[in-house]
Amino acid sequence: MAQIQVTVVEGRNIKRKDLFSESDPFVQIYLDDKNIKQKTRVKHNSKNPQWNQILVLNHLHGQDTLHVDVCDDDKIKYDKIGSFEIDLHELYEKHRIENCSSDN
């Protein structure tokens, strides 16, 4: 089984989702099968978090998109701040990513 290794380095100017403080951001990644997710540590009260964290996912045939969500951690649930997708076919064919789709 192949694996995908993603290094999450940092975030810059993360949108504020909390009323009285900066967001408590973390990043979660997953493939098309949304049941298996990996996530970074939460960086409390940070607009420019630095994670420098490696996340690994098992990559099954037919899972063609890497999903990346930036979220704000709260006690009860989390709020999505933003997300983007990476087409893995492009990465494998060109060995780089030229475009990725974003919801913001």
C-alpha cells in the first residue's frame, strides 16, 4: 500500500473565528475516503501558527484528491476556516502542483 506524506509548515494571517481572541487553528487532511483523517496539533490563540508537522495517509487506488481543511478548535466542535483540494494525478505526472481549488 502506498502512503502520502504531507508536511504542514505554517499558516499566515488565519481568519479570526473566535469573538474575543484569535483562532485556535489546526489542519486536517484526508483523501476521498473521508473516514480516515490526520490532523496537526492545535495552536491556541494564533494568527500565524507554525506546525512543522508531518502527516501520513495510506493511499488506496482510486483516491485521487487530497483534501486540506484549516479549522478553528472550540470546546464543543470546530469551525472550518478554509480548505483546498490537490489533484494527485497532476502531482504524480508533473511532480509539482500548478493549481489547486479553494473554497475561499
